[in-house]
Amino acid sequence: MASSHSSSPVPQGSSSDVFFKKEVESTKHVRPVQSLPDVCPKEPTGDSNSLCIAPSLVTDQHRWTIYHSKVNLPAALNDPRLAKRESDFFTKTWGLDFVDTEVIPSFYLPQISKDDFTVYQQEISQREKIHERCKNICPPKDTFDRTLLHTHDKSRTDLEQVPKIFMKPDFALEDSLTFNSVLPWSHFNTAGGKGNRDAASSKLLQEKLSHYLDIVEVNIAHQISLRSEAFFHAMTSQHELQDYLKKTSQAVKMLRDKIAQIDKVMCEGSLHILRLALTRNNCVKVYSKLKLMATVHQTQPTVQVLLSTSEFVGALDLIATTQEVLQQELQGIHSFRHLGSQLCELEKLIDKMMIAEFSTYSHSDLNRPLEDDCQILEEERLVSLVFGLLKQRKLNFLEIYGEEMIITAKNIIKQCVINKVSQIEEIDTDVVAKLADQMRMLNFLQWFDLLKDIFSKFTIFLQRVKATLNTIHKVVLSVLDKNQRTKELEEISQQKNAAKDNSLDTEVAYLIHEGMFISDAFRECELTTIAVDTTSQRNASPSSEPCSSDSVSEPECTTDSSSSKEQTSSSVIPGGIDIMVSEDMKLTDLELGKLANSIQELLYSASDICHDRAVRFLMSRAKDGFLEKLNSTEFITLSRLMETFILDTEQICGRKSMSLLGALQSQANKFVNRFHEERKTKLSLLLDNERWKQADVPAEFQDLVDSISNGKIALPEKKSGTIEERKPAEVLIVEGQQYAVVGTVLLLIRIILEYCQCVDNIPSVTTDMLTRLSDLLKYFNSRSCQLVLGAGALQVVGLKTITTKNLALSSRCLQLIVHYIPVIRAHFEARLQPKQYSMLRHFDHITKDYHDHIAEISAKLVAIMDSLFDKLLSKYEVKAPVPSACFRNICKQMAKMHEAIFDLLPEEQTQMLFLRINTSYKLHLKKQLSHLNVINDGGPQNGLVTADVAFYTGNLQALKGLKDLDLNMAEIWEQKR
């Protein structure tokens, strides 16, 4: 049974072979290979008509399947969720904002017409005829006999008899469960009395399995018979494919041969040249790298050589360059793995060496003999040190210099004191051990010479400090200027590079050799050449040392990187030293600006240090009250010396230091207080001993007054031999006016001139002197008022009474002082600042007080006569004789008054005084006549009174200077009612 089912007939297709052979022979044009249809399609499904139709390769290739869905691709791509439909597959994902624009037809594409497809139609027409003939030979499956459907149903029914376990894809007898299901052990058990029965069961199982096998073989044969034409067609297609592959292989071989010939003729030589060029460039790089390694290997010995000659800048530049080369060009080289750390340690060592070297230089520069004319010690060494310190950002070197300045200032004073004390034989250094005590044993002239020497040494010291700091300042400014110029050059370079980048050709080189674009190979070659030239030029520095024998003979030896930006430019500072400013300075413009300001502040600090040490020197000498004991001349000399030193230091350093000026002001205040107290005490003693009598005026005082009149407010110089010959005068002549004065006023004028001269000699005490002089003038006014008007002289001096002459003399003295107050005011005003003019109001107050005092004295004289008139006229009686005794006494007293004051007061003042006295006389006489009821009636009493008045008038006008005095005696009579 099995054999019968397995040998089912297979149809032989002869006509189809002939058809395909003819088709292959008739096709002479080259056309693309078409894809083969599915020769083993899946089991057909559908209605009953299609199941009984035999498969046809020709028919099935035109039948629609799911693989034909590509013709409806636009429909599948349409997204109903979008607001608009995409007209193009490529614009599908461009978003809703995309707007279609009309594409202008290209001028390079021809217009396609129907005539262009004529050739194609002629070629395809023959194939179309063959296709139609095939359709007639193989009718569609729908026309097949219905019997095939019945056969298919029968085979399906048979297959359903086969258990499902045999249809499982994981069917395997190795599985125990599967094996037990297929071959139960019960059929093979022969034990017991059931042997025959089990044998029959086993035979039945074998027949069942054979039946299942026959069913499967029949169905397989049936399926093969249904697809026989497809198998034969596949075989025919296979032969055609083999022919196509053979022709394709031959074509590929010919193409490869032609390409090989083209490569050999046209490309191999050129590529070999490029390969050699790249090899040469690589060799040059390796050679340069080896020389660079040899140079770097000599870095440490070269640094040692540079340090031995104090070339710190060159050593630091060499270290920085080597470190940059190690990081960029020699990175990863095993032999140099420790060199970077060694160079860092060497750089730290150089930092310490530079600090120590600068400290040594500062000590040597500031402590060398001050008699040396050289302002700057080893200027080149200083410039080199400063550049090295700036390069390493060691900005604390100014603090080192400042500390050295303080030590030097102390040593200058100490050395000057030692030199001066050693010259004085009176000072025993064994007895007096301390240097300060030895210095206090000097007299003023010796100490003044010592101070002058100290000031001169300090001036030279400051000049040297200024010269050194100016050099440092110029170095800093040169670095700052270089930084600014470098920034400008970088900006210009960036602008040029941007313009160059815009103009570069962007053509891409497609030819690739050994993984590199050929254009890149040429560009790298050019960059390497440029880098070698650049580095060889950059290292041509006068401070660089030869690294090896090769480096001496070949200029290509360099320790710089081709990409390094470290360059140096030469500049000349005003001192004439050529310096190399490196571009790798780590300082910013802000830091350099602060450093320049710190240098200027250090110069100011040097001035302050000298002034502070001078103040300490002064204070050490002033401990025993030495400065307070100086007289005016000595103090003025000292003050002028100190002011000169202050001006010199201000001119050198550009700023006035206030410490010494403050000490001078403090001593000046003490001097002013002592000066004022001495003069005030002297004036007080003079007033307490003054007897208020007219004193003779020595010639020197007259000369003093004359010099004041000539505009010279100063004490006249002493003249030998002429003072004794000139006799003193009775009065003091001031601008043509005579002043009868007491001796105290003459000395007061001299004291006032001393105040004015002290202001000229010490301008800083002008305000204090003005205040003290105002106090002195007020004191003289108040004290003289107490002594004369207040009659204090009766107890102090022992005067019996205060006479009218004393009063007149006091008034005249006050008038003399009032005359000189405007002169004093103008003198002080010329020496005050405009903001201090308000202090001049003290002179206005003093002038008013003096005028009030003078008016009080005049009133006192009038009051004296007024009391006399009241006493005498109260006893007056109108009777004979004429003139009466009362009027005789009145005239006698008036004559005494006139005699007392006429020589003291000016004539105008005398007349004004007697007019006031006459007015008082008239009032008292009028009162007495009214009391006596005597009227101007022409009677006897009237005649007697008229005779007495005429006697009084005649005597009064007979006095000197009162002849033209208008007495107006008619006022003694009351007016008639």
C-alpha cells in the first residue's frame, strides 16, 4: 500500500520547456533580472471553486496578494488626523507649517512625450504576445474541474484520521511521554496468559501506524502532483539563472581587469608618490620629535647653567617651554614621565632662590655707603629679578623691600649718633653706656648738627629708594603695556582669521589613502613646515643656551611647541636696559595696576618711615624738656630745618608726610604756649610796677616804630656803637603824631612785633599766635583799666592818688595800641588761609574794647571837673567882689587840668574834652543861678554874674590851644517865659 501511494505520476512539461528556451533565445536585449514568483505558495483558501483548480505559475503571478499592497502605498501613508493631506511622501513629516511651493522645471531635464516610449513598446510587444499565448495554454484555476475539490476534501478527511500528536511541531520519540502515547507498553507485555491477545494488539497497532503513513504519503504525492508545473518551472528558471550568473561573472571579471589596468596606469604611480610623501613627512616628524626629545633631555643642565649666572627669567622661560612641550608634543613618552614633576620642583626652588636673591639685593642696595653717587645698584640684576618674580606671581617682594627700608632707617640714625658722639670728647662712653643717654648730653648746636646730618642722610636714602622703585615701576608698566599690545594684536589676528575662513575654498577631497584625505595630508605637511620655521625663529633668544652638539649646528633645534604662544618682544626701559617681555606673564592688567599703585605707596611709606624715625629721635631728645627750653631763635632755627626736610621729602616722594609735621606742630604749640606765657608774665610784671608816668623814648624804640611805618613789621637788627650816642626823646613820634607813653607800652609794642616775627618764622602757628596776641592785648586793656580807672595802682604800686595826668597818659597809650591794631590785622591776614579769615574778628572786638576804654577815661576826666563844679558853684553867691572867689577857684582848677593834659593829648582831643567840661560847668552854673533867682534882667546881680562869667571865659580862652573855643555862655540863662 505504501508503494502504491508513493509512486504517483508526475506530469512532464515539455511544452513549457520549449517556451522558456525560445523566450531566452529571442531575448537579445539586456534587461534587468526579474524577481521569481513564489513557487510554493501557501495552501489556498476561499470558495470551493478555487480548491479544485490546479496551480499555475503564469496565472498566480498576476493574482493579487498582500505583497501587492505597495501599489497602494500613498493610501497607507495618508493620515486622516492631519488637517491637510500630504501630496508628497517626502513632505509627510515636515509638519503643519510646511507650505508647498511650485517647483520650477529644470532646464537640464528634457520634456518627455509619447514618442519617447515608441522603442520600449516595440521591444515589449513580442513579450506581450508570448504572455497571451501562455494564458491560453494554462487556463485560469477557476475553470478547473470540480473533482479536484472533491479529491481535496477526501484527502482532508483522511488526514483527520491521523492523531494530532503526529502533527505537533515538537514531535519527538525521545520524549518518554510522546513515546508512551504512540507505543503503549501494554501491547508489548508477553507475561501471563495473554500472549496471543497481546500479539494481535501489537499487530493491530503496526497496521494502524502503516495506515497513517499511507495517508500522509498519499497527501504528499497529491500535493506534489498539484505543483508539478511549478517545480518544472523552477528548474527551468534555475538554468536561466545559472546562465545569467555565468554572464555576470564574466562581465565582473572583465570589469575588474579593466579597473586593475586603470589603477596600474593612472592611479598606482600617483598614490605611490602620495604614500612616499606621507612617509617622508612622518620621517621628518619622527626626526623632529627625536631632536625635540634630545633638547628636552638637556633642559635640567641648561637650567643649572642659567641659575649659576642668576638668569632666573631665562631658566623660568625654559622650564615653562619644556613643560608645554611635554604636555603637547611629548605627551605619553615613557622616558619623560618624571620630568614634569622634576621641573615643577625646580621651579619652586627657583622661586625661593629669587626671593632670597631679592632680599640680598635689597640689603646690599639700601645699606651701601650713602656717599656713593650711584643711584641704582646693578640695575640689570634688579630688572631680571623683578621680571622673574612677576612671571611667578611672587608679588610679596615689595614687602621684603619695605621691611629692609625700616631696618636701614634705624641704622642710619644709629650710625649718625655714634659718629657724632665719638667726636665729642666730653662724653665718656664708658660711664654713659646707652646711646640715647649719650645723645642727650649734646648741647643744642651739637644736637642740631646731628639732626641736620640725619636729615641729609635720609634725603639721600629716599632718593635711592625712589630710583630703585622707579625702575621696578617701569618694569611693571612695560609688562602692562605688552599685555595691552598683545590683546590688540590678538583682536586683529582674530579679525583676519575670520576673513580668511570666509574666503577658503570648501571643496571636499574624495580620494582617500590609508584612512586619510589626501588634501588633509598636504595640509598637515604645510602646517608642519610652518611650525618648524616658527619654532626655530621663536627660540632665537639671547638668553638661551645650547642644549647639545646638534642644537648648536642646526637652527631647527628648539624646545618650543609649534602651537605654543610663548613669545618675547624686546623693549628698552628709560634706564637704557634692553629687556625681553614674555607673553606668558600670568598677571592680569588689574593685578599689574594694583602692583604699580603698591610701588607708589611703598615710596610714600619710605617717606613716612623716615619721618617716623625722625619723630622718635626728637621725642627721645625731648624727654628731659630740652625742646621746651629752647629760646625763640633756636626753636625757629630748628623749625626751619624740619620744614626744609619736610619739603625735600615731599618733592622726592610726591606726598607730604604728616608725622614729622605733626610733631613739629606739637612742639610749636608748646613753644607758642611758653612764648605767650613768658610775654604775658612779663607784661603783667611791667603793669604791676608801672607808676603811670611819662617815660622817655629810647632811640631804638623810635627806630622800631619807624620801621613799622615803612612796612617792615620785625624787630630791627642791633647796631653797635650808634645806640649810645643817641639820646632818648620825650615822646614817641608815629607818622607825625606825638605820643606820650609809659615804658610798659613801649615794651608791649616790642612784644607785639615779636609775635608778628614768630608768625613769619613759623607759619604753622599763625592761628595760635593770633589767638595768643588777642589775649595779650585784651589782658593789657583790662589790666590797665583795673590799675588806672579802677585805682588798682594805689595798692599795687603805692600811688597816693590817680591824677588826671595818669588818666590822660593811659588814654594816650591806649590810642597808640589802637593805631597799630589795623597794621597787626593786615600782617596776620596776609598769612592766614581764606577759610581762617573769621579769626580776624578778634581784632575788631579788641578795637571796640579799646575805644570804650578811651571813652571811659574821657568821661572820668569830665566827671572829675563835674564834681568840682558841683562843689564850688553850690556855694556861689552873687555879690562883690568881682570876680568872686568861686570863679577864681574854678579858673585855677581849669588851668591845672589844662596843664596836666595838654602835653599828653592832642590839641583836638583837648578842645573836645574842655568843651565837655564847659558844658558841665554851664549846667551847674545855670542850676545855681536858678536857685538864686538871678535872671538876665540887666540888674545889679545880672551885672555881677556877667562879670564873673566874663572872667571865666577870658581865663579859659587864655589857655593854650583853647583860644578859638566856642563856649556859648548865653546858655546859662533860662529863657524868658
